[in-house]
Amino acid sequence: MEVIRATCAGACYGVERALKLVWQAIGDEQQCASAARPVFTLGPLIHNPQVVAELEDSGVHAVSSLDEIEQGILVIRSHGVPPLLIEQAKSKGLSVIDATCPHVSKLQQAAQDLHEQGYTVLIVGEVGHPEVEGIFAYAGEDALAVRTVDELPDKLPSEQIGVVVQTTKSQTTLAALVEELRRRGLDPLVKNTICLSTKQRQRAAEELAKRVDAMVVIGGKNSSNTTRLYEICRESCPQTFHVESAAELDPLWFIGVSNVGVTAGASTPEEQITAVISKLESYN
Ligand code: SF4
């Protein structure tokens, strides 16, 4: 069985940057003459359970609220947060390391600009996803978020609509929403804030899925961008499997398969990708 890796797959710039900042913070604290301060993240640093477990073993604790932290260092994840939260952390005396991905900062700025120009901001994204919750803080009170065109309400708060997109959404979803807004006679101002890493991974995954018998998508089950890759691959290749690690692979999935494609979400470290590829190659 031939194993083909997508031309672009795995950890993106924003995730690598966030991990680098956290490991740097742990290293700096260990070198302190006084006792090392604990390091916290609000929610898992990245959507990859194996990496989060490794961080926890090294003293990086994922908590769900600022109330759970008494003192130490708070690392803001690549998804970003509402600015008020950073203020609250600082006023509690916490040191803050901002690992918000620059692409997310750009998206937050785009939402704020549209709001200040008088637009009602329509966020194409997953309600409840931390990145989208952060964008709401910049987008004004009448902002709304929808995942797909089906969720677009019949009546919008105004006719002047500005659109921004969660960095990991697909181009197809954005295009469908814009088309529907135009069908309703609106002329939305669209800021396409899907990040380049996402576009490259989705394009490479789609191209590969079209020419193989089976696809394996590696990444956290709670990772939005990995789930999107899985959906994109499944459209062209029904035999698509989503795994978090090599341990989940089942040789029975590949009976009669002559070539298998491999892609991975933006939070998937290189070791997990190579482990999956090696195991697939061992099925020959
Ligand atoms: S997927 Fe894009 S926006 Fe999200 S962390 Fe990676 S580079 Fe940044």
C-alpha cells in the first residue's frame, strides 16, 4: 500500500509559536532563583490531547476560569480572548504571555473596524468556539455568528452587513453565505480572514483525497480545523478516517486499499504524523 502525505499538513505557524512561548516560559521559570511560578492556560493550549497531557506533566495547567488561578503566569492561547479578560488577569497580579496568533489578531481588528464603520458584523464561525467568542468582544453588540448558510436568520439586525470568517472555516462555506446575502439583495462587505495555513491545508487535502482509495486525517477530535479537513476529504473520498494517534489505526480499514493519503490538522505535532505514516507503511 502506497502512503502519500499531503503537500501541506500539520502544525501551523500560530500553534508552533504558542508552543514555543509556553516552553520558553517554563524554561525561564525553572532558571529563577526563587520558586518557579505555575503556568496556566484558559482551556487546553491547543486542540491536541497528547500534547496537552505532555504540557500538564511539565507544569502547564489548563483551567476553565480565571477564578481557579491565584498567582503565576497566564498564557493566552492562539485563539485569542476578549481584551477584558487580559485586563482582569493583570489586575489579579498575573503575568500575561499573549500567544494570540497574529492571523487571529488581524481578524479581531477587521471585526472592530467593520463595527466602527457602522456595519453589523456577521461572523462565519462556530458559536462557542473560543476564537469566535473572542471576536464577539470586538464586533459590537449586534454581531451574530452562524456556522452555515442554513443558520442565517430570515431577518438580520440591519442591511449593512460586514462579514468576517473564523480563521479555520472553509472557503466553500464563506462563498455560500455571501451568495445567500446577495440573493437577498444585500451588498455585504467581506473580509476574508481565513488564514493562509488553513487554505493551504484544505487545498492540499482535497487534491489528495480525490486521487487515493482512503484518507487518514490526524488531529484532536475537538479540533475545529481537523474536523473541517475530515469533512473536506470525506466529500471526495468516502473511506476517510479521523484519528488522534497511530494507536487508533485499524489494519482492517485498509484491506484492498492500494494507496492511502495522510493529512493532519494545524495542532498536530510532526511526531504524531510520522508515527501514523510508519504504522500505515508497516501494513504492506
Ligand atoms: S490555523 Fe491559522 S489562525 Fe489558527 S493558529 Fe494556525 S496560523 Fe494561526
